[in-house]
Amino acid sequence: MEQSTIDEILNRPLSQELLARDMARLAYTASDGTPRAIPISIHWNGKEIVMCTSTNAPKLHSLRRNPAVALTIDTESHPPKILLLRGTVELDHVDGIPDEYMQWNGTYEMTPEQRAEWEENVKSLYESMVRIVMTPTWVKLIDFEETLPTAVEELIRRQSA
């Protein structure tokens, strides 16, 4: 997919709304060759999606071997709004807590006291973390109004032919 198409889709208001969410599902190939899909916190910086994890996370070995991933960000409402992304990741070891990790957790509902306690616990737990930085190479936005899953679009074309 051309970068201009990726940029156009990611700059749509609905895409921006979905990219502002905290959680997504990351799909990757595990070391044993089987697929994995895990919930993970995300931060969109305008160019890349940044995820963070502990330095001992099993997914890191898998991502080093095969950096190809897919990411799904969606809503729970009907009809669902879905942003599908594919790309590759780079792993970046960071001393301390990455800024992105502290930023994305800011949208969870916490009192100021809960937030302070959470931050203290995070800082005491992690001496370092790994930033998983995804660069999108393919994207699709599905809103079930203007855009549909490719298979459904095909069925509609067949029906109207």
C-alpha cells in the first residue's frame, strides 16, 4: 500500500478517534510458529504506534525473530468501528519508564490519588522497558456505513451485477 493512501486513511477523523484509544489487539507469530493475539496499550504519535512491555516479556523473542505484526483497534458499540493495521515493529530498550507508557494510561478513570499511587507502583516495578514501535505499511478503516469488510463489499458487488 502506498504511503499516501496510508496517510489519507489514518488522517480521517474516525481513524484519529480510534488511534486515540488506549487499547488494541496485537497479533504476531510466537516462537513456536503459532499465532498470538493479545490486548496491549497503545500510543499514536502521528507516525507510529508505540506499545511498551517489560524486558522479560515472551513476545519480545518472537518479535525479534519475526517483526511482522497486525493491530486491531475497535469499538464495542454497534455498528463497530474498526481500524486494521499491518506493519513491522522495531524494539527499543529504554532505561526507566517510556513517556508513552505514562501518557496512554492517563485516559483511564482514576482519581488523582489513584493516579499518584499507580505512577508510584509503575516506577518502583520497572527499571527499564522495551518500546515496541510499529510503522503501518497497510491500513483499512471499517465503519459499516461508508466502508465495509472486503468480503462484504465483494458480495454486494456480486449482488448488484
